[in-house]
Amino acid sequence: MRGYNIDDYINKKFNHLTLIENLNKIDNNNSKLALFKCDCGNIKEMVFTQALNNEVKSCGCKQGNLSAKNKQLQQLSLLNSYSTKTMKNNKTGYTRNI
């Protein structure tokens, strides 16, 4: 896994997640999977590097666990949905934002 030995990180905490076990499994993206226990008690199988790089902070129980990039994308999509509504006058061909 590109220089990471998961076994070295067992019992270490990443935000709300504690690494329990190296599953020695690979997902469809060739990422190694590991078993994590969340502070809420849930046990979940996740990609190890996502926890290591703070991309995943909990099992999903905590609100607001979106990354800053995802928040920016959500805000941009909201802005675009407001600014792309136009109305066309069929007689003059004039379009305007509504």
C-alpha cells in the first residue's frame, strides 16, 4: 500500500475512529481495507488511507463530516442552480435571469 504498513497503526486513533484490524482485503480501487471502531460503538470496514488522511472522521454518525472540498462543491451547485434559470421572450428573443 504505497509505503504504509497497516499493522503499525493498530490501536491508533484517527479522529473518532480506532483501527482494530488489518483485513488484508483490497477494494475495487486497489485500496487496502481495515476494520475501524467508532467512538459511538459502530464497527465499520473502511479504506485505511482515507482515515489516515482525515478524509473520513467517523462511521457516519457525526454530522458535518463533509470535507471542505465537498462543502465548496455543494455551495457552488446551489449558486449555479439559482443563476442558470432564464426566461426567453419568444417575440423578441430576449432572455433574462429570473
